[in-house]
Amino acid sequence: MTQPPHQPPQGGFGPPQDQPPAGGIGAPQQPPAQGGFGAPEGTPAPPAQPPQPGYGYPQQPGPHAGQPGPYGQQPGPYGQQPGPYGQPAGPYAAPGPYGHPQQPTVPQPGYGHPQQPQYPGGPGVAPPPGGAGGGPFKGKPALVVAAVVAGLLVVGGTVYAVTGGGHDGKKPVAHPSGAPGTSADPVNPGDGSGNGGADPENLNEGRKSGEAKVLWYKSAPDAPANGADAPGMWITGKTAVKAAYKQVFAYKVGNGDPAWGPIAFPQKICAVTSAKSADDKVVVAYMSGTSDRAKCNQLQEIDLDTGRKGWTATVADGGLFDSAISIELTISGKTLMVGRSQSGTAYDLGSGKKLYDKEKYGAACFPSGFAGGTDRLVEVASCAAGGSNEHDEISELEPATGKVKWTRPVKKGWKVGRTYSVDPLVVYMTNEEKNAWNISTLDGRGTFRSEVKVDEKFAPQCGWALLNSDLQGCQGVAADANTLYLPTDVSGGANEIVAISLTDGKAKWRVKSPTDEPMSPVRVEGGKLVAYVRPSYDAGGRVVSIPTTGAGHTPARLLQNPQHTADIEDGFYNGAVDWVDGRFYLSATRLTGSDQAKEKLMMAFGN
């Protein structure tokens, strides 16, 4: 087998080597500001500094030092304001109706996701001068971090109100994914017919002692010249399932043999549920046609273990400016929520029966995004667009009925960009006017719990969010009941994972990557954090386990991928990763449409 030439990391978790600093999510390298989230009211803030570039991907610029943030200023460091949401000066915005949907956001290259231009200011533009202020939510002061971005950000942040500036002038470059073999590769064509278990390409040849095996590898189906999406990767006890362009493929987890024949759709796949249901079902959406008026409105339920095609449905348009051109799909328990730009429709996941609509409420509040978990459904809405009280609101819904459990207004100027976790609820917010961002935690009643107070730059990997918000479009970040785990951003070499308390927002501990390559969280299981370490030129990637409690947090090796396939592993474009039952899975999320060689689709490692 001919291996592709070594390329800059395109997928996986490390920031692209040619990406311009995107000072977004990461906190500038300045000392904590006096003003912002935690400063007592009236405490002067230091002069604002130009923002430091970073690799984060906030959807919109985040809060900067000394400016009012999402939570607003309180008397004393974190003093409460009278009333459930505080007064106008507090962190949570004054209660008010929804407004227009959030502005389209375009992610930044982080883990390999090329993103699009972002805030109006652009890199190197200093944020407004500092002053006393608070965070996104009224009733709590907020610590914020200045962030000027080269492209729309979608990553996490810190909490000290600080600023910095400058960038290296480089522009993001999207590289072809490359692939082993030639365009005539007959062995693993990605159509489910390849004999993945026989290792005909000798991917395990030369495997060293202690290295894991390549269990199987699959190349991608042909894609159009302008590229195609390859969204979703779902792993069950039996199958590894992947969507790409117009098809869904399934492989046996142990050897890569076809689990069931590919499911083909008449048009390209345009949305999928990022998570599977408890009984291993997903829903895929595909386009209604190829014209400019085509909608992403055709739904198909699929059983991941059997490949059985279940119910189908056509998503109706909402009102004016609320079409199904772009949608997001979210599973919460037995409910599927389909989000349009200004509304949502819920379906019973088992039968496809429509349950309810979530539409405009109040004077002018429109749902703009949804995030789902095992038994939680969170709605983000935009309210009073263009008015003096324009703001976002966060609500929790009863998944089966749509009944509102609680609503939390966000202060004017702050936009909810991502949910890093649904249970506990951890939200990432940005403030375009102040070039700032904020990461906050809300409890089960929607009450402000804490915000990140770590002077650091972070770099989760987040995907595209164009016409819909894609609240759950990030990986490389994990959380358990009391801790948030974020990877630091580095321009090269080893980074760290920081464990941040959800009680007070402070760092509990941090651990450095065991190699000279970046490391990012994958999931928390069995009281330990599982993380992925990127491959290098002379070693494959590594899966490690990090104790989350106690005094020691030294990474222990779970899997060492072979050096012989490091180039292949490193070349996955927009790589998605997962660790399930002792196996490590890596897949592309975007195909370039190159005719020069078969593109990579999916790869599995194990012992």
C-alpha cells in the first residue's frame, strides 16, 4: 500500500498548522482583570489591551475585560440582585421576549474544521476600553475575556477580563484529505463491500510491540468536485455507522465487514442527529432536490444495528423567513426535535408522529436552536430583534410535551453559541460588540451556577454553524456532574487539559499531554477522563485515561496506535473521534471531492 505524504493535521483535535490565530475562545495571556465577572462594583478595570489571538471558535466575539458581560455587575463579587433574574445591571438580561434568530455563525479551523470569517472587527482590532461591568446573565457578575477572531469561533473560553492583540497574518488553508491507495482502490471502496478484516493493504505490517492493531479502514465514496458532508458517527455494541454524501454505511465493529448494505438517498444528506437514541436509532435528513429552492426537509429514521429504514416525514416550512433550507436534528429521550431558523417541530422518535411546534412567543421571541440529552431538551431563542431590548433566552422544555420548565434571559449583546454539555448545562456565549466570550453553567432550575475563571486559551473542536445554530456541534470538550474539561490552545507541541470546577469556575487541576502533540477530551467514563493524543511524524496517536479525582492525574495509556499508519491517522479531514468498548474510531466529516486519490472515510484501532 502506498501511504499518503505527511500532511499538516486536518482532522482530529489539534489546531491546523496553517491557521491564523483566531483569538476567540482562548483567554488572552494577560493577568485577570479587576472588572468583569467577579470584581466588586466600582472597582476600576485596567486599561484594555489588544486581544490575543487564539484557536477557539466562538460563534461570535466574546466579552472583553471590564465590559458588561452576560451576567451583569452585582454589588460585591458575586452578590445577588433582587428578583429571580436580577436587575438590568446584573449578569442575566432583563426578562423579555425572544427576538430574531441568532445570526449565522461560521466555525473556525480548530480540530480540522475550516471556518469562515467572523466578526466585523477582524484580527488585531482592539476591543473597546475597559470599565466596570458584568456577565451575560443578570443577577451575577461575570468574568469575561477579550477575543478578536479571524473567523467565526465555536470554542470555549476563560474568565479573566483581559485583552491582547496581534496575529501572524496567515490565512486558513483547507488541505485535501489524502488517502491510502489509489483512486482505483478495489479493497475498501467505502461502499460496504470491502474485506476490512483481512487487512489486504497490510496496514499492520511492521507493527511494533505494544502498538494497537488497525482493526479496519474504509475509504470514502466519490463526492462531487465541490465536496460533500460526511456527518455523524454512531457506534453501537455491534456496528459502526457513518454517513457520507448521499449514503449511510455500516460496519461490524470488530473487523469492518459490512453489517448491512449501504442506504442510498436520492439527494445529499444535509443533517443528522449527532447522538443516537437509547435503542440505537438515528434520524437522517436529506435534500428535497438540487435546485436553489430545495429544502433540507426529508427525514428518515434508521435502526443502526439492522439497517432497517423506519418512518419518514417531510418537515414543513415555518412562517416568513423560517424555511427548512437548513435544519438541525436533536434527540432528547424519545423525542426528535427539528429546528428551523425561527421555530422547531417535535416528533415521536418511535413512530414519527408529530408532537408539537415551538414557535414565536411573547412580543417577538423566536426559537433559534435546540440541544438535547437523555432526559433534557434545551431551547435557545432570540428576542426583540433590532429593538432596544434585543437579547437571547435559554429555556428547558419537557421533551414529550414542549412545556416550558424555566426560562433564563441573557443580557443584551450576548449570543448563545454552543452548549458544551446539556446535563449539566454549560453554555458558551459571545458578545460581538465587546469582542468577548463567556462560559457559564446553569443548574436544573436555570439559575446561574458558575462561570469559567481560568486565565487560559482553550481549543475545543467545533463544526459549521451556518443557517442553523448547531448548539451541540463541538467535540474535544467533556463534562461530568461537577467538572468541565477543556483542552488548552497551543501553536505547536504539547498542550494541557484543564479540569474546571462547575461550582466556582476555578481550575481544579491540569495535566500536560504525554507527548509533544496536543491532547483533547473524548468522554468521561468510570470516573476517569478518556483523552486522545494526536499522532506525530514518528508515532501514532494515543488514547489515555486520566483520573478525575485524587491527587494524581497522570495519563495512563489505553491504546497506542501504530507508527506505520500515523500519516493516515493524521490526514483525516475534520476528524471525528470516539472511544467505545476499548476501540478507537476516527472518521472524516467532510469530503473534498478530489479525484487524485480515494479519500479516507473511517478507521478503527484496537488490541
